[in-house]
Amino acid sequence: MEIWHNPRCKKSRETLKRIENAGYTPQIRKYLEHPPSERELSQVVKLLGIKAEDLVRKTEKIYKDEFKGMDFSGHEWITIMTKNPKLIERPLVIDDNRAIIGRPPENVDALLR
């Protein structure tokens, strides 16, 4: 199990705590320091079963300043998020062929069964 984690984010910390309290020791990836590749991000989007744009944090200043109201393809959004990892919704938890967005943190419970 791996968590794409931002330690400054309360929801990310809460999700990590739920995982650890359930007896798991996830691999922690500080994705802002070690951004995913386009391939990794594409795989996560596929596992989540969503459009790439649905993984974009639209409350971030960089989104509002540079991308709001613009139309991009899924591949273009993947590229944008890879270059601007702050735009990736957090936290992401990946376990084998499943993934969730830990917002709210309770979402991770589906992977802990």
C-alpha cells in the first residue's frame, strides 16, 4: 500500500493515521517532493475510474491563476499535474489494483478490508 502524502495537509495526515491504526505500514510518497510520472498518474486515474480533470485541486491558486476556465484533454491534464503536483488531489492511496482519494479520510476504509 502506498500513500501519496502531503504532511502539511490535515486530511492527508488523518488518512495516514487511519491506515496505520488499521495495522498497515504504507509506503509514504511525499508527492510534492517526488512527483509522479505521467505514466504513474495515468494509471492512478484509471484505477480511480475518473477523468484526469476530476483529480485536479481547483481551489489551488495556481489553478485559478493559470488553468481555470481552460479546456484540456485528459492527457494534457496529466501533463499539467505532473509539472504542478500541487494540483493533484490529496491524499491518494494505492493498493495493488485499487486506489482511492482520501478525502474524506474515511474513504480509505474500503482498502483496509
